[in-house]
Amino acid sequence: MPSFVEDPAQLSKRRLRSELAAHSVPLPAADSGKEAYVELYRRHVAARSGADFSSDEDEGRGQAGGSGEEASIRDEGQKTELEVMDVSQLTDVELKARLLQYGVNVGPIVASTRTLYEKKLRILLKPVSQPPLNGAGYAAQYSDVEDEDDDDDDDEERDYGSVHAGGHLEADEEQDQEGHNQVGLRFQGDARYYPQCFLPSSGMLESRSPDISKVATGTKDLMKDKNATRKSPAFSPKPSVFRPQFKEPVSDILMEMFPGTEPTPTGISATCRRPIKGAAGRPVQFKYPDTPSSPGTKERRELQRHLVPTWIQMLVFLLVAFLFYLIFSAMQGVPDSPSAVLLHRSGHEGELLGDLSSFATSEDPPLVSGEE
Amino acid sequence: MLTTSQKHRDFVAEPMAEKPVTALAGIGDVLGKKLEELGFDKAYVVLGQFLVLKKDVELFTEWLKDICGANSRQAASCTQCLKEWCDAFL
């Protein structure tokens, strides 16, 4: 990670150490003072950055593709580097506020915790300065292309912002005067739109806002060459020449995301979304797996619902049948033991009836006699 | 950490009271000595640092690695030990 710091002395010793290590500079003795680090830093890193700067800007662009990306990195890098530099100088309150912006659960910033939180903030700030990841790469390369095409409308929105995570939006906004962080589709002519699947055509690259001073110029030549072939599928014309670092990841990522897409002449390509369950093409079964599909299943389900009560019904039926059998057999006078009981009972009833009748007759004579 | 050491289990089983810092899981003699030199002579002082970092496992692991040169395994072990202790007693 290149750090373009005016005064390395502003960096902490640890930071200097990591910077030197990044530049493959042999570190001084562990107990050497910060001055040694600063000295080494100035000597090596500054020299290196000087070379980068020199090969910058106008003419060098075509041949030094690497420097191009360096420059673009520098743009974003400088801003974040400044921030990184300042992390050590933030007050406790500011440091805590910045960490809270990133959603970090920050505890008290005391002596023992301060370095840890500074380190954490640096890590959080880092992705913005490192274009190898998709987002900033997009920004840089689009910003480069901005200047190129004057004949086409300049007022193109950049929906690539939607592609990136929030962290990259800062880089976008630096370069983008129009400030579009909107997500969405825009179809503005043949080769100039961002389908939702983020497969921008090469023409799209030209439709950037006209900012991006240093970065853009060098790419002009290349872009003009590519204009003729603009209609060709996304990224094939521009890619690897001037922005290898950014282009490759861009196309790779797009291709990874949508490996099946074929380059189309207009650059338009729509990727089918995964079909919604229950929509056409997907049987309802998947959406409502519990719904019975055939009448047989329906019946089975109905039966199952009645399964439990069925046994009870059978029991009741058997009981009733048995009772009826007993009664019937009693009527028939079948000399079985159950019937014998019934006969016996009926005999008892006969006796009772006889008693009653005798009682009745005994009752009568007094009455009769009384009357006479 | 699916398996815990005996040291871990011993530490988490009871309040740490005045246990030395070497009683922490993952902290042996060498690391214990370094921590003591830095002023973390008792386990509760290390606990204090853990709490000041709001029991953030990541931050504490990093801190431990920075301060006494623990490797990832040792630091993770110690962090896990402290975290479980806090869950049990704090």
C-alpha cells in the first residue's frame, strides 16, 4: 500500500515499520529510535513514490499502465492516507466517533486500548485505499474514462455505484460530481446503461462525469481507439491494456457473477433472476408442499383425519350389536345361559304380576262385600 | 474451541479471586512472566483489560498477542477462558 506522506515523522513508529516492511526495506534494529525508521522511510518509500509521480500524468499513461493505476490509487490513497496519518492524532473522542461510524462497539479509549482502536480504525479505512478490490477499481476505471468521450452525452449516471459496497462510495463521490450512488437501471441509448446484472458495455465507460483530472488524460488515446469497437461486448476492448489491475477484477467479477452470459452486440444482457417459487415454471407444489395434488391424496388425508374416531365408532357399533343380539335372543326364547337369565327374569316378573293380581283380587271382595 | 483444557475448566469453575495470571488457560510460564513484568500480575488485571475492551474477543486476542507475544492459539485459549468466566460469574 503506497503511502504518500509528506512528513513521515507524523506516522507512528509502528506504522513506519509496517510501511517499510511493505516496501521490502530491511528494518533497523528493534531498539532503534523512530528517527531511524523515518530516515529509512524517507529514503526508500519517498524515492519510490517519487518515481511513481514522475511517470504520472500525460504522456506516460499509455506505456505505464501501472503508473496509471498508481495515480488513481494515489488519488484515493492520499485522502485515506491523510486520514490514516491522522488516526494517531485524533483525540479519544474523535477516534471513538469514527469507530462508531463503522459500527464498532467501542469501549473506553484509555492508554491500553488506544493503540488497538487506532489499528482497528486503520483497518477499516484501508479498503478504500486499496483498489484491487472491486469497488474502487470500478471507480477508478470509470473515472479515467470520463474525459474521453465528449461527443456523447456527458450527463450519464453511474449506476456502478450500486455495485460496490458502501466503502467504495467515498471514492466514487470524490470523482463524481453528479454524486450518483443510486441503484437502478438506466437505459440511455445503446451501449450506455447498466443492466441490473452489472454487465456494463464498453460504451458505458465513456459516460462518466468529466472529472478525474490526472487519471483520465492518459487513457484518452486508448479510449479513442476503442471507440470504434465500443459496441463490442463489455470490457473486451478496453480491458487489460491500461487498467489491468482494475479491468481484470471487473470483468472477472462480472463473469463470475454471471458466467452464462454471452456478449451481445448491443452490450445489453439481461440475466434471468432465479425463478420465484410459485411463479410460472415452478409447480405450486414447491410453494405449498402440503397441498394435496391428487384426489387420491385428498381422500387419504380425509381418512386419516377420521382415523381416530373410526375406532370409537366401531366399538360403539359392536356394543349396540351385542345388545340387539341379546334382546333378539330373549324374544326367541333360545335356551342359552344368557337367555335363561332373561327367562328367569321374566319369570320373576310373572310372579310379581301374579302377586299384584292376587293383591288386586283380595282388595276387591271387601269392596264387593261392603256394597252388599 | 470445542475441547477445553483442564486448566480452562479449573479456571472457569470458580471465582478467580487472587489467582495468578498463569492460571489462565493458554498462559504458561513464559507468557505469564511477560505479563507480570508489564504489570498484569494477577488474573483479574487481565480480566480488567478484557472488560475495558468490552469483552470483544477479537480485540482482546489482538491485544494479548501484541503485548506479550502470544500466538494465535494461546491468545484464543485465554480469551475463551475469560469469556466463559465472565459468562458464568459476571
